[in-house]
Amino acid sequence: MTLSLLGRVSADIQRVFASRFGEDAAAHVVRSVQPHFGHFQANGCLALAKPQKRAPRVLAEEVVTGIRAEGFGWIERAEVAGPGFVNVWVKPESFFELALSERSWKPAACGASVRPQGLRVLIDYSAPNIAKRMHVGHLRTTVIGESLKRLLRYVDCEVVADNHLGDWGTNFGLLLAQAEDEGLAASELATQTLEALEGLYQRARLRAKDDERFAAKARAHLADLHAGETGALEIWTALCAATRKEVDAVYARLGVAFDMWRGESYYRDRLAGVVEGLLSAGLAREDDGAVVVFFEENLARLGGMAAPKAPFIVRKRDGAFLYSTSDIATLISRNEELSADEILYVVDARQSLHFQQLFALGKMLGLGARCTHVSFGSVLGTDGSPLKSRAGNLMPLLALLDAATEKARERMAEQGIDLESDVSADTARAVGVGAVIYADLRQHRGSDYRFDLDKLISFQGNSGPYLLYAYARIASMLRQVDSATHVEASLDSLDVHSAVAEEVALAVALSAFPDAVAHAANALEPHLLADHLYSVAREFSAFYAACSVLGSEGAVRARRLALCHATAQQLATGLELLGLEVVERM
Ligand code: ARG
């Protein structure tokens, strides 16, 4: 197996540490953040000073001597720096090949991926609720989930993307009662907008507050639906159809696609069985009429896992099932019917207790799939409060994507781009939507962030448009060149010895791709890939400012074209892994 550049440098320097300071001495090799610190840095000497009873700089001197003595093929020079760091520079010829060949970018090709090939991973993401518009709260789950799907497929996992719609909630009783009162037939409901259905629901809610007869009717309708009564089911189906039409439009805009749509309703006939099963296994018991799982009464079955702080109610006193019951049925099915090895729940941080409880119960049931709550913070407005629409509701997602597309169009107009053609309409959409996706994914997913449309559509700085533009600029330059020249050139003919510092820096940046993808996929953190792409785009700018490409000749031209080609390929591959659509012209 060929290692990534970081993998190779780390492994070699680690051997020097082990032979000098013992097997346990960790070299801690990382990429340097600044060019004058070299390409890589070994930081391990600081921690070794105490156990070795010597100054870190003395240890670093010894490492440098060791590296020189080994004469590694990749090394150009090594130096001691600061309080005891070892900075190393690599020879261009040792990694140009890695940088330029797309084949070596797959983490599997360099052993950097932690998940074995073929691992079956189910990703539960997006999951909006029926008869309501998707709002800004659905943005993060949708784009993070989609990116994880693409990243895990890229590292050769077998991924199932499941949209677990909230399509069996208690709001249906009210919707059904109000629809009946307003004389709305199923066929009419199916063609309503979700905004209209939200209105229907609001009217029902207000009325149920002080009209007990209406509230009772709503409860009866809910019971009818749960009993499978035909009329109620027909209305429910119509509400699902209306929802599906609109959420599909949102997904088309975002470029998001699922493999299955098993909403809560898919599991509805299993809820009673789940509760019976828990009771008969002694995992749940009746408490004041409800059925409850008390974790601290089952510590032995938790196998060392911490007991969640609150009990899990799985059936209410009135006999109704809950979100918890539905998720237990879902978890069992994903283990037993879908044979998932791992399940990722991409849901906001506020549901963390629910998932702790669910996963603990899964453990008690002996379900094998490894479960992770991939949680994330909120999207805030520029004033730091939750992002609202002018009407005061949470901002609808479609409105937000429209606004971003419009803003992208304005920016393109400022640049004198002809906006009449279909191509530029598509481009404005890709840039606007891509800007929103990128602004979300470049954040550490655990933090909240402020949604600032002007900033995220900017063509400068760490933004989607900046990266899309970097790609389009290279693509348009490469269109001026006979395409065979830059792809076919062999390493020998590229004469990498004569590469200038900016070319080397770009190649070093490109060679980090497999590590970045692997880190992002391993940690389920797309921002690690976003950071990498941004650094590639920046190194490209520096290279392009310093080096003439089309104006150069012979081996130099071939090498620079190869770098341009690889940069374009890598930006396209990486941006697609984040869920953006690249455009060829801007
Ligand atoms: N529909 C839920 C909500 O809007 C999210 C569902 C997440 N998935 C799950 N298996 N609980 O909060």
C-alpha cells in the first residue's frame, strides 16, 4: 500500500523517535501551518523532555541528526525550531506524483480510512414533518447528512440514506378535524401548498383551545387514523402527497437524494409489539399507568455504558405511543432487516437526551449496530437570535435558498455576466445554493453560526463562491489548451526539480487530500474537508500570481498545466463531496 505523504513522513519520523527514545515515544507529526516552519513539523520532543530528563531542544537536535543519518528518500532538510520542534522540508519529486494522480487521492489507497470497506452505514437525516414547510432548522441536518453520505461512499462504505419523515404525529387529529369542518376533500388537500396547510393547522389549534367538542373530534379522528379507518387514511395520504411535492422541490434545489423514505408511519403497526416485548423482557415496567424504562434498574445490561439521566417513557397513561416508541421500532428494524453495522442520526443537539436513551436501550436489547448522534448547533440571524422570516416564523428553507440565488445573481450582474441565458440562471442557482451549503459545512458542526447572506455569497475569503470561482477559472483556462497535453505528461517529462516554491507549496497542499477526506469521514466532520479545499484554492492563487502557465514553455508548461489540472479535479471532487455543484463558467 502506498501511504499518503503525511502517512509516510509520520511513519519514518516515528521510527527515529522510537529508536532514540523508546517504542512509546510519539513523534506527533502534523502539517505546518506556515511555510517558514517547513512542510511538516514533529512536535513530540516537548512532551518527552520530562521522561527523558533532557531539554526539548536537545532531543530535537538528536531527532534531526537521526533523520539525516537515515537519509530518507523524501527529505530535503530538517531543522530544530522554537522550544523544541523539528521542521522538515520534503523534496518535490517525492510527492508530485501523489499530488497529481487522482488515483492516489482515495483514502483507501493510503490506509487512512478507519471504517472498513463495505461497512453498512445507515444515515438518518433531514426528516422533516408532514404538512409543514421545511425551515432553516432543517438546513443543517440535510446538508451535513448529505455530505456524510457522499464522504462515506467515497471511502467505500455501503451507505443507505434514509429520510425518516415525521409522518405519524399527533397533529393529524387536528388537521383531519379542521379539514372536515372546512369541507376540504382529500383531492383538494393533496394540491394545497404547505403554507396553506400550516394555516389550516393554526386555525385548528386555536379552536381546540376553547372548543372542547372540536378537541374531542380531533382526538377521535386521530384514533380513527391509528385504527386504519379508510376515510382518515385517505386524508392523511393526501397530506403526505402535498408534503412530498414541496420537500422534493427543496431537495432538488439542494441536490440531495435519499435511498429510502421510511418515515415514522412505516413502523406504526409495530409499536404495540415493541412495548409488549420490553415488558416481557423485563426492560420496562408499568409506572402510574405508563410504561417506562428505568435505566438505573438495568445497569448490568448496559455493559458499562453510563445510564441516561432520565427514564424513557414508551407508552403514555392514555395508551398512546410516543416518539421514543417509534424510534425503538425503527432501531430494531434497521438492525434486523437492514443489517446496518452503523447508524448515524444527524439531528440537532437539543435531542441529545432522547438519543442517549435510545442507544442505551439498544444496548440493553443486544442490538449490534454502532449508533452515533451526529449533533449540531443552530443557525442564527445576524443579531444572534434564531433566524426568522419577516412574518416572525422560522425562515422557510425555500425562501432562504431563493434569497441566496437572488443575491448570487446580483453579484454576477456586478461582474458584468450576461444574466439572460439559461446557463447563467443555473449558475446563479448553483452559486447561491452552494454558498449556503458551504457556509454551513465550513463550521465545526457543534457550534452555532450566524447566517449572513452578504458574507457567505462573497467571492472573497473562505466561501462557496470563492471555491466555485477558483474551479471555474482553472476550467476556463484549461479549455484553451489541447486537453491531452496536461493529462498524459509523465512525471519524468515534468522535470519537478526545477519547480519554484509556489509550485511545490501547491503540490504539498494537493497531496493532503486523502488525509483531509479521511479525517472528515472518520470524525464525521465535513469542515475538515472544507478547510483543506480552501487551503488548496489559496495555494493555487499564490501559484497563479507567481507563475505564468500558458505563457511558459516545454517541461515547465507541462508541469504547471498538470498542477492546474489536478487542482481543478481536486476542487471538483472535494466540492461534490460537500454537496456543491461545480460550474464550468462563471
Ligand atoms: N422528525 C424529527 C424532528 O423534526 C427528526 C427525526 C430524526 N430521526 C429520528 N430517527 N428520530 O425533530
